[in-house]
Amino acid sequence: MNKLTLILMLPFLGFLINGLIGSRLPKAAVSVIACGMPALCFALTWSLFSGIYVSQVPVVEELFTWVAYPGFKVEAALYFDQISAMMCLVVTGVGTLIHIYSVGYMSHDKSFARYFAYLNLFLFFMLLLVLGKNLVMLFAGWEGVGIASYLLIGFWFQDSEKTSAGLKAFIVNRVGDTGFILAAFVIFFFAKTLDFQEINTFFANGQTSVAMMNLIGILLLIGACGKSAQIPLHVWLPDAMAGPTPVSALIHAATMVTAGVYLLSRLNGVFLHAPGAMTVVAYGGALTALLGATMGLTQYNLKKVLAYSTMSQIGLMFLACGVGAFNAALFHLFTHAFFKACLFLGAGAIIHALHGEEDMRNMGALGKKLPITLVTFLIASLALSGVPPFAGFFSKDEILWSAYSGVNGSLGLWLVASISSFLTAFYMFRAIIMTFFGESRVPARLEKGIHEGPASMSGVLILLAFCSATVGFLGLPGPLREMAGVTAPFYDFLAPVIGHVQVVGAGGHQVEGAGHQLETLFMGISIVVAFAGIALAWLFFSLRKQWADQVKGRAGYAYDLVSQGYFFDALYYLVVRFVDWVSESVLARRVEVGLDAGVLTAPNNSVNYASRLFSSLQGGSLQGYVLYVFIGLALVLLWGVLHV
Amino acid sequence: MDKYQFLITLAGVIFSLGLLGVAVRRNLLVVMMCLEIMLNAVVLSFVTSASRSNTVAGASMTFFIYVAASCEIALAMAIVVLLVKRHATLDLDAHQDLKG
Amino acid sequence: METFFILLFGTAAVLFAVLVIMVRQPMRAALALVAHMVSLACIYATLNVHVVAIFQILIYVSAVMVFMVYTIMLLDDRDASFQQRFSRWVYPALIVAVLIPVSLWLLPNDSSALVAPAGGPERFTFAAFAFDFMKTYWFHFELATVLLLIGVLSAWTAVKEGLDG
């Protein structure tokens, strides 16, 4: 069997085994199966990756013909090119680590096997998503990860709050999927195909009108927003933190929420001819980055801080896509997977040590008792804040530079992105200070049992922190490359599929070559911004704590607005209430009554009337019956006379 | 017109008179008699045809009509007696068993 | 002469049939019916089909009508049908009764194909008729006797059932 198919089917096999008989197997067996499958997938992906690194020839694997109809053909086919290679490595690599971590984290849970079954199922669908060769395969994976996300968010289903969080995630996703499907319809209408390569080549010749291209772009954006928790479909992500922490790490940080970015990159051929859609993507991404960062400032739940941080970072990735820097977006996706997973797993270690406590107001001074967690969390936060030489600096900086220099780019976008970075550093270190430093606010009953997790947890944390520190060097920005005299392997690898490309018909500051001074200046500014955020956080939450409370008091309405999530939830609730009202008062009371009368009762009455009319013929009078016979006979004779 | 045409028309008129009687009279026994009138009209038409074409077939047919009439009257009278016993009247309007 | 007889007896037949419908008492209707059947027999005699004329009297008048008179004697009762002779179907029945002869009159009259075979009025004498009848229609005759038997038996059963139930 071909390696690609194996990569896809191994997690599914793990799901079947753990799902069907896992509850009867010992925990060790379940763990080995569950962690072994992603590890094997990673090994296979690595071997395929080395192959494609050298040959640069994509691997295609056709499984079977799904639909064969005159004019509409869909193959179930897998495609492994540079983008898929990168995504697969991230998914399987980080996935394996998170599986191993989960063995320690969920060791006391009674649904151990079910958890790993669902996790493997998620992996299967995510791989289907990134390996699919056409929009149908991608969509199958898209929907599948939605299901896996729902199952895992509501994993502890006895709690109705958690199940409703899962439902919310799925339903908001569905709203986005409508956009996706409509986009698929429009694409098919023009290109007569759903295969990615064919779509990109079809739209490359520029025959379709710009308005149509913009329409497709916007519809695809809606789909991506639903899956990647961008405004306005972001409302599910904070609630999704109800699931187990490794789930949040895997699905809602590293892999599933990045599927939107993957979609945009895959169909870059469409977007490059839709300048209007690109602008919307860029500004939407910038808005999400800013709003997500502001909402992270006011949260007290540690995981929700990280959730808003994820939303904000993906906003930055969308911003990069919107200005044509797809490779920068993908590099940030790559680095973000590592440090965000490390952050979530670190939070998981804290929650595990505190036996379920998630509120930062009940933490403090944990640094002495959880040293490994502190160090790894710190490294990952520095990476997230964009401090060199950690990974986040290089990827974020590339995005900031593209926000200025790319097509649709402007100083305004750069400014918004920089402000979000500042806020990111600020709230991340606020979280660190509240959790690890200061005096302990931990409730007395939990004080005694605080200790580091088992080796499976700590080992993964160390590994991920190491990656967060080092992978940045795979994609150095332009000026640094020149200074150090090295190339950027990451960008070179992706170059045959995506480069820094021109968007047709859009403006922007196209600064090539001699703009290195400006770029270096921007780099310097972002370092300053990051350190300023860290310093301010230290000031507000460590040195002068009363300033934090004063600002909060003075902010008043602004604080309420931000901490309530800009009232998006309230708005959606109003919409739902309105639809409910229409259904109840208008449809049920007025329309349905009229319909019942016209469609149900009226024919009923007329049939009854007719049948009574006919039954009156059978009056019981014998002489009447005789007459009927003879009238009929007379008519027959008449007909015979006339037609003979 | 010649006699045959007249006789056929006569048969038709007698037949319709019999039909009229069946439909119109309320007394059960009179209705039976009007049935006999109808049968007679049929016999008349057969005889006219036999006479006209000078074959025996028409005349033979009348015999079978007589047989049918005899059987019919025997059975019919028995049924009439039973019906009248059941409904205690000869009035056809009271015999509503076939209603609905 | 023949025409006169046919006209006479034809009118008589119609007259007596109308009387059957119109008179109030069943006994008088029965008598009118007897007269109607006798006039029909006279028509048959005029046409020289004496066999059928004889049998008309024998079977209809003496057997059928006597049977009917017995039943009238058994059942006649001055009930509602005595006061109100006619049912509510008078007008529809009148229309139908007019339409049937009119449509028969309008039927196309094609008599050219008929060829009278040899043999004149002697054809319908008893001897000739009996000979023809037995030669060609003996089977139908047997069938008719069986039918008669069945009729008698059915009448017997019906009365017996009716008496028991």
C-alpha cells in the first residue's frame, strides 16, 4: 500500500481499535496504539518529505473514483506537495507529542480509551483535509474535524455546559460551511472542476470577471472564518476551552483552527485575482488580531487568555494572506503550532497540578513548585511575544513587514499588527505574573498536592519549548539572511508552490531590494514593542498592582465592552430570538393557520361534499335505480346511433 | 311505412310504456306487471323479425323468452311474498333496504 | 285488410298498456294486462305466426297471469300505494319513455340485405315449425327445460327459507 494512503488510514485504524474494544484493553495497550499511530504517520511523512525535498515532485495517489457523471467527476485522491508536506509534518509531529502528553494528563480519567479514539479520529480527518486533492476531499476533512472537535469539546458530556459549548462550536462552524459550499458551487460553475491544480490554472488566465472572483474570495473567507475563529464567527473558540486541555492544544491552537489559513493558501490562484477579497481578508485579519488581543487583556481564565491569543495570531496569519504573503502566513502557522501547543500544555500542567483550577485569581507563586512548567511556559511566551531569537520573532516580523510592503499593504495595517503584538506581550506576561509569581492565592485545600506532572507531560513540554526556541532559524527574514549569509530553507522549500507574488490590479508599497534599511528599522521597532509590553506588564501586575485596579475602575464601560467580548454573543442571541419570534408568531400563528385552511381543510371539505352528493344517488329507491340503468342504456344507444 | 316498421315502432312504444310503469307505480304488484309488458314488447319485436325474414330463428327465440318469463314469474312472486311479509306493505317507497 | 287488423290490435295493445299504468286497483291492472296480451296474440295471428300466437295465450295469459292474479288475491291491501299511485320519478321516467321510441325511430332502416328464402306463410304451420324447431334448436330446448326446473326449485327454496327465517 502506498505511503500516502497509510498515513491517512493509520489513525483511522487507531480510532477503530480504541473506539470499539479500547475500554476492554489495559491502559498501556490503548496508549501504545493511540500514540504509535501518529508516530508512524510522522515517520512516513518524514520519509515522503525527504523525497519531495530533493525531487520537488509532488506525490499523487488516486484512491478511487467517487463520482463519475457526465460533466462532473470527483476522484478521491491524495496530493502531497510542499504545502501538504509542511502541514502534515506539523499535524503528525505536534499531534504525536500531544498524544504522548495526554497519556499522562488523562491517566485518571475513566473514559481513557474513548478520548484516544476521538483524538485519532481527529487526526485522520485533519490529514484528509490537508492531503485532499480537490475541494470535496478537503471538505470531507473539514466537516470531519468539526465533528471531532464537537466530540472532544463535549468530552465530559455529563456537564451540560460543556455539551452546549460543543454544539456552539459545531453550529458556528456550520454557518461558515455555508460560505464554503457556495464558494465551491461558484468555482465549479466557472472552472467546471474542483481539483486544486486545475482551479488555480483556470483562474490564472484571468477570464472570469473581477466581481465573480471577489465573490468567490469572500465566500471562501466566510468558510475560513468559521473554522479559524475569526470575526464575526469567533464566538465558539473561548467556549471551546471546556474540553480537556490537550484537546485545546491540538485542535484549537495547532491544527484545526489553522485549516482556514491552509484553505486560503491552497486556493491562492483564486485570491490573487480578487483584489477586493484580498483587502477584506487583510483588514478582517487585522481587526481580529486587535480585538482578540484586547479581549485577552480582561480574561481571568488562563485557557481563555490563550484562546483569545490564538484568535489574534490567526488574525495575523489572515492578514499575511490578505497582502499576498502566503509563505509568511504558513511560516507563522508553523512556528505558532509549536509555541502555542507548548503554552496550552503548560497551562494543562498547571491545571493538572491544581486538580482542575483554571482561574488565575486562584493561582500565584507557582513558579517555585512547578519549575519545568515555568521555564517552558516562559520560553513559549517569549516566542509568542516576538522576542528574538525565539521562533515567533522571525515569523511575526515577516508578517509585519508584509503588512507594510505587500499588496494592499499600508502603514495602518502595520500599526494595527504592531499594537496587537504589544498587547500580546502585555497580556501574556500578565498571565505569567498572575500565575507563577507574586504571592499565592491558591486555596488551602490544593496547596499540598502541587507537583510537576509525570515524565510524559514534562518531557513533551521541554521538547516543544526547544522547538519554539529554534525553529525560527528555518525562515530568517531578508536582512538577517544577508547578514548571516544563509538562505531560508522554509521559504525555499515552499517557493515552487507559493512565492511572494503580485496581486493583479492592486496597489501597495512594492519595496524590493533596497528596502532593507526600512525592514531592519521595523524589526528594531517590533523588538522594542515586545520588551515594552513585557515591562509594562511587570509594572502593572508586579510593582504597582494598584495601577491595574485604577485603570480598570476608570475604564468603566470600555472594560465591560471588552470583557463581554464586544457583545457578539449578545448580538447572535438577539438574532436567534428574532428568528424564534418569527417562527412562533408569524409562521405558526398566521401562515400555518392559513395553509391548514387552504391546503388541508378545503380539499377535505370539497371531497366530503362531493361524496355526499354522489351518495345521495343511492337513495334506496328501486325505481330510481331502474331508471338509472335505462338512462345509461339510452345514452349508450344514442352514442351508438351517432357513431355508426 | 310498411307494417314491419310500424310493428317495430310499436314494440318500442310498448317497451317504454312498460319502463314508465316500472319507474312510476308505487305498488309492487303493478310494477311486476309492467315488467311483463316489457317482455312482451321484446317478443313482439322478435316475431316481427321472424315474419319479415321468414326464418324460424326468431320464433324459436320467443320460446326461450316464454321460459324465462315463466321462471321469472314463479321466482318473482315468491320473492314478492317474502318482501311483503318483511316490510308489511306493498308500497315500494318503504322498501329502502338498498339505501347507501 | 291485414293493415287494418294490425292497426286495430296495435292501438288496443297500447291502450291497455296505458290502462295498466293508470288504474288504481291491482286487480283491474291485471285484467288490463290480460287484454293487452290477447291483443298482442292477435297481432301475431295476423302475421301468420300462429304457433307463437297460441303459445302467447297458453303461457302468458293462462299461466303467468293466473299466477299473478293469485298473488294479487293473496296480497292486495289498501295501503299507501293505493292512495298515492305514482312515485317521485314521474317526470324523469316520462322523458326517458319518450326518448326511447324516438331514438328507435331515428335508427337508420337498412332492409336491403334481407332476402326472403323459399316457402311462404305455410312456414309457420305447426308441422313445419315443429320440424324446424326440433331439428335446429333441440339443444336450446333442453337447456330451457333445465332452466325451468331450476326456476321451480329456486322458488320452492326461497319460499321455504322465507317461511323458516
